[in-house]
Amino acid sequence: MKGEAKRVKKQGVYDACKAKVVDIQEAYDEFVNEIEEYKGLLTKLIAECDPNDEQDKHLLVVANLQRNTTNGLINTLDTDIHDDLTRLSDRVIRFKHWEDGLFV
């Protein structure tokens, strides 16, 4: 009976870990989508600005800098952070297999 209770408790921990990883992945996807939308708005703003207009010149500089920053952020998210999320998810799966006695 004690072994079964311990197993149920560990299963609860695994389920909580898995749920948190799913939450993190969903937040990541939402973050990427928001950045892409912001980049799209900046691109539209840049296209609508008149480079010969004095007021638009400053806006163009700032919008281009912001768009470059979003490009860098997206590249970071697509590489380093995406890879870390994949490893995080893989490790939760390995944890589950270890608990089941299937981990090799």
C-alpha cells in the first residue's frame, strides 16, 4: 500500500511538471506571435512614412530600430530558447519513463 501511495504522489508531481511545461510552451508561442504582430505593425508604419517629411524621418529611424530589435529577438527565440524548450519537454518525458521503469 505504501508503494502505491508513493507512486501516486510521484505521478502527481510528474503531471504538475508536464502541465507547467505545456504552460511555458503556450506562453512562448503567444510571445512569438505578439512579437510577429508588432513587427508587422512596424513594417506597415515604415511603408506608410514619407522619407522626405521631417516628422516622418525620426519615426522611420525609431521604427527601423524597433524592427531590427524584433528581428533579433525572434532569432533568439527561434534558436536558443526554442532549443531549451525542446530539452525541457524531453526531460519531462524522460522523467515519466524513469518513473515507469522504462528509462534506458
